[in-house]
Amino acid sequence: MKDATQFWDGIAPRYAKSPIQDMDAYTYTLDRTRSYLRDSDRVLELGCGTGSTALLLADGVDSYLATDLSGAMIDIGRDKAAAQGTDNLEFRQCDALAAGVEGPFDAVLGLNLLHLVPDARAVLARAHALLAPGGLLITKTPCPTDRSTPLKIRAMLLALPIAQLLGKAPAVNFLKIAELEDAVTEAGFDIIETGNYPARPPSRYIVARKR
């Protein structure tokens, strides 16, 4: 199995060109996220990929730091930001624990991230440490672990270990929705909004405030 950096570097060009699978769900959660952000906010995004979401949100805040494990993803994001002329958006390569990043931030985003890290609870604890008092954690996490998950998706999950051995899929650590929300609460947050977007298989959207 390839390590995570090699895997995401290798697929970065293809990832940048791939369409969003559920545009309605993406647009809805983007709008919900935007509704929580203020023009004075300092925002950190963990696992930004090629920066598509960062580029859509940055114009509504004071500053936006977009980070990702993959240097190839970061390079694509920087190119897109330069082409768009966004001047309050910085891209930086680092893992989900954001080593070397200094807070405090008003919001920390981790969108489609927590199932891809070795220790989601460590990432949540780091997000808590980087947030100002009362700051917001905004996450969206696939949780395809219950009986309502479509048969096609369950079959793909069964085949996942083989794809990982062949370097065709990343390591994943899926949590049940209840486990995810317990982890958020245990990290020192009060959950203020949740929802599944899409509903099947569920991708859990959570907005939580630092205690």
C-alpha cells in the first residue's frame, strides 16, 4: 500500500478534474458553512485537496489558510487561487494535525477528512487547540456503516482492502454517526447543527462550538 502522501500526490491531477458526485448536497453544505462565517474571521481548512471549497469561501472572510498533506494538491490549489486573483487565501502543505500552524482561528473546517486520517480524535483535539474560545468546528464525514447503505456501496467497501493493497484507494477509518458525534463532544465541543448530505450513504455534516 502506498503511504498517504504518495497516494494523494499521484491522483492529484485526476482529482482536480473529477466532478462533484452530489452537487445538491455539496451546494447545500457550502451555503450552510458560509452562513456561519463572518468577514472578520480567520479560517483554517484541514485537508483542503485542490482548494475548490477554499476558493468559494475565502472571499467571505478576512483570511483563509488551506492545508493538505499532498504537495501536489497544494500546488494545484495555489495555481487556481492565482488565476482567480484571491489574495487572502494561503495554501500550505502539512498533515491534518497542522504542525507549525499557529492559531487562534475563528473556524476550523475539515470537509471529507476525518475518515481519511489515522486518528480522528487527535485531529479533533488539535482543531480544538487551534480555535479561539467560542470558535467553530465545521466537518462533513462519510459514515457508510449502517444497514441503510446501498448494496452497491457495501460491495465497494468489501473490495476496498484489495484496492488499497494495489495502491488504488487510500486508507480509511469509517466511524458510525454516533461514534463521530461522541468524538466531537469528547474533544470539547458543543454540537449546534447536524444533518446528512447526502442522506444515502450518509455523509454527516456537523457544526460545533468550542467550549
